[in-house]
Amino acid sequence: MATRYRFAENHIPHFVTFSTVQWIDALSRPLYKDIIVDALKYSISNKGLKLHAWVIMNNHVHLIISSDTTDLADIMRDIKKFTSVQLIKTIKENSSESRKSWMLWLFEQAGKQNANNTNYQFWQQDNHPVALNDERIYRQKLDYLHDNPVRAGIVFEPQQYVYSSAGDYYTNQQGLISLELL
């Protein structure tokens, strides 16, 4: 479904959010979050993605991204397509996934309702990109992104959350993914 939100100029950092269908907590296991981490690393190395900040929550992902060489919409499409296939495959193969049947049924139902899919739909269609062309908006989105795990009650301090760039910003420790800090 098309929305009024579009990527502006690719070199301008954008705040993007993508969420699982029905906000299913499908990313609650590190195994699943690692698939997204690997896809982001691949996109940095091979697709021209500049990652400025990130957080992976149990049912959504926030990124601040830009690119000097590639259309951000294309990068996001590829990340979501690859991760959705890998995540569905991993959920199917995970013998210790107690919610497997339920999650796969919900992803299948969402896929049946969307002509763009063949079997399953993992991610909601939209990315809701917001151009961060002003320091005040950039700082607000950066703080919002890093405070997500605190607001969710997962950690007390943003830098304690492993699946985030907060450690890169608030400590001298490099996180799981190399960043281009702004």
C-alpha cells in the first residue's frame, strides 16, 4: 500500500521503521535478530548503505540510513525481502520455537491478503521514511531510536541493549555493526 512517505535525496540521512505484520513479536530470539544484523552488514559492504544508527526490537526495526551511491528504497526493499525469506526459513527449521505454528499461520494469512507475496508476508509494506535534514529532528529521532529498549522495559540504559547502536554513541565500545556516526 502506497503512502505519502517517500525517501528524499539518498545522501540525506533518513529515519526508517519497518515492522512485522500484526506487530508479531517474531524477533524475540537473538537467532532472528542476527539475521537482520547480517543483512545490514551485507548492505553496508555490498549495496552502498551508510548506517548511522539502529535498533532491533521484538517486532520492529528502526534505522537511520543514507547512501551516496544507491537508492534507499532499493536497499530497503532488498533488506526486507532477504530477511523475510531467511526469517521464515529459520522459524520453520527452529525445533525449539514454541510459537512456530502460530507465527507461520499469521504470516501465511498476511501473505494471502497481499498480491505481492507468494506464500508469506513477514514485514508490513511501509518503511515510513523521514528525512533528517535538521539537527533538532535528527537528535529527536536518534534519542527515540536508542530509548526504545528502555521504554520497553528490556534495559535500564540504552547502551545496555546489544541490538542497538547506543553503545557506539554513549560509550567507547563499538557495537555489532560498524557505523558512520553523524
